[in-house]
Amino acid sequence: MEKIKKTEKRYSSMAMITSLILGTVLIFTNFKSEGKGLILGAIFSCINFVLIGEALPSIINKKKRKRFFFSLSSRALRYLILSFPLILGVKYKRFDFCFVVIGIFSVQLLLVAEKILKKDKNTAI
């Protein structure tokens, strides 16, 4: 459980810091909607990543039948949460939709980028 919390904190922090820096640069270079969209998507990406980590031990400890329904409801809740920034990106011009999507994938992009940059010989992509 402690390892999951450390992983959540590490990647969520990296994603938020990176998105805040890039979003601020975009805002100051007169790409306001793009910067706001990136930051909005990253916030919800971090929330999603933390919810995955919180649900994982609960899913593992349940019986097979309950595990299926708990997993399904957990996934549905996370998709519902991820729909909010997408709706805001479509509905309001102050958030660029493409950058909201990039922000939503910020944690996953960091995971892949770290894996590629490390080029660890013991693990395969």
C-alpha cells in the first residue's frame, strides 16, 4: 500500500508540475485557452490516477463476483470524472479541447516517457 501511495504521489506531482509550467508558458505567450485546457486536463488526470491507486487494493481483496462489480463501478466512476474536463473543453472557448485531452493523458505520457528515457535493459516496453 505504501508503494502505491509513493507511486501516486511521484507521478501525479510530476504531471502537475510539468503541466503547470507548460500551461503557464502557454498562457504568458498568449495561448490562454491552450494553457488552461492543459492544466484542467492534468488536474483530472491526477485525480483519476489517485483513484486507480486507491481502488486497486480494494479490488484485489474482494471475492470474484464482488471484484467484478466493484471494478466495473470504479471504472464507470473514473470515466464519469474524466468526462467533466472534456465537456468543459467542448462547451467553453476558454479551454482548448485538444489540450484538455493532452492534459488528461499527462500521467500516462510521463510514465511512457520515463520508460523510454530510462532504457532499462531488464524491462521491455
